[in-house]
Amino acid sequence: MSVTHSFSRLTLGISAAALLAGSLLASPAMASEKIRWQVPLAFPSHLVGLTTPVKHLSESLKAISGGDIQLRYYEPGELVPPFEIMNAVSSGKYPAGYTWIGYDQGSIPALPLYSGAPFNMEPPAYLAWYYQGDGKKLLEEIYAPHKIHPMLCSIIGPEGAGWFARPIEQLKDFDGLRIRFAGIGGKVLEKLGASVTMIPGGEIYQALERKTIDATEFSQPAIDKMLGLDQIIKNYIMPGWHQTLTTSHLLVNQDVWNKLTPQSRALIEMGCESATLKGFAESEWAQPAALAAYQQEGVKPQVLPEPVLRELQRVSNEVLDEMAAKDPMFKRVLSSQREFMAQHATWHGMGYLPRDYYQHD
């Protein structure tokens, strides 16, 4: 055998081995399963930071999987009404849904602690508790009996406290108000004498216009502006004591989730983590411009007086304790959150600059 022939055989062998190794490395992506999910939304897809992360999620998953994973999302009501998304996913009617899980507090009392609760954590602390603490595993335990796998897929900062015909100067100003209010904050206002109703975001404008409600909260300044709430009421009250953050979650039917390959599950989990970060950045970018536009249009922003906030905190803690006494899982989640908040307070109070350092003339 000649040296040239031996070298050719050696080269051919190395090339074949390299080709085999390359194909093995590429095989997980090449062998990726085809996923085609219809995903109903609880909110319109254009709401910045609240629902726009689902667009980032669907585009990212399609790109990174080479088109194998495709989530097609549908506007509220196109497939199911917003309040019925959890049941539609649980029953297997749809494989997944993207929603504000606080809507289901009637059947699962602990969920508002995950969707935004009064005087709770701000987003950085919440993310630490959710990913590094008890948050994620407790939420998965909560949804297990309903055959749902939940994933945090959006987080934004505090809401506005709402739109009111008259300024709020003292606690008794809430008494008698007919108001659209969500989550545990609604129970706090009920205790203060307000008549609280829960309607989807897309119906708030009409309710205000027809005067079936006197006041409302929905979300952050930029999102409320998209809904046109400033066109009807000019008194905008902050801060969002009732929701120090707002989350959205991708809920996946557990049987559907279990049948996925580990690679697909990992991609979807990472997709939601990426969407959460992207949506938070979008949201924080949008709020200052929205507030500036409000001021130019004659909207009167009001910061609640500290005595009113202190009283709202007192009543909120009473409501939270009452709810914890009635539901063991609510108590577990609340206790975990309060424990971490107490630990985190030292770092937050000493490590971060006071808020007034961010104010410039």
C-alpha cells in the first residue's frame, strides 16, 4: 500500500468521524418534535410588557427551533373568554394559554399572591423569591391538581392606583364608590365600603362611559393610555399599593407538557424567562413617556398621602391574614413571601440608593 493511499484512507476516516460527530451534536435540534399550539390570550397582544412578551416568546421559539415550535396566539375572546382560559387548558380544550392568573382567585385563592398583591415585593425581589426561593415550586404544586404546568412569562412594575372622579384625600373617600378593581386589592376596598366589580380590560372604557362604574384600575400608565381611560377621567392616582408588580403566565396542559421531549421543555422554559426580561425592559421604557403625555393632555396625577397609604397597608394586612386563615396554601405562600421580604428588606434598605436620589431638577 502506498503512502499516498494510506494518507487518503486516513483522511477519509477522519472526515467520516467528524461528519458523524457533527450529526450527533446536531441531532437534538434536527430531531426536534413539531409543536403547533393555539394559545388564547387574556389581554390584547399589543399591551406593552403585559402581553407583548408572548410575541417575543413565539418569535424566539420559532427561530431557535428552526420552525419546529410554533405558538399561535389569539386575541381575547377569539377562542375563549379571558376568564375561562385556565379551565380551557386544564380540560385539554387548548394546549396552552397566556393569562393573568389572578382572574382565577375564586377557585384558587393563592393565585393573587403570584399575580400582584398589596404592599408586596417589587419585581427584583419577586424574581429572586420565585426562581431561587419557594415561589416556582409552590406554584407548580398549586396547579398540579388542575393538570396544568405554569411558567412565569411576564413581569412589570407597579400599577397606578386607579382613575377616580375626585382625588382621594382620606380613607373614607373609597366608601360608596362603584369601582372596577382586581385581586386582593379589591377585597381591601370592599372592606372600606366600595362596591367592587371585576370586568375584563377590554370592557372598562365602555363601563366608564356608560357610568356603570365610578372609578377603575387596570395597569400601568402606558397600558391604561392604550385603553383610553384618560379620555374619560382626568384624576390619575398612584402608587399601585394594591399591585406592586403584575405577572402573566403561560399555562400548559400537564399531559401535553409531559409528552414533550426534554429539549422542547427546556426551550419553552428558557423562552419564557427571556420573554419576562424583554417585557420588563419594554415596560420600564414606556412608562415615563406615558406620564409625560398625560401631563400634556391635562391629566392630574396624584400621589396618595402617606397616612392614607399606611391605613391601606393596615387594612391589607388584615385582609391577607383573614384569607390565610381560610386557605392552607394561601397561608404557605404568604408566609414564604413575608419571610423573604423581611430578609430582603435589609439589603434593599441599605444596598439601594433612596428613591429621591433619582430625582433631578
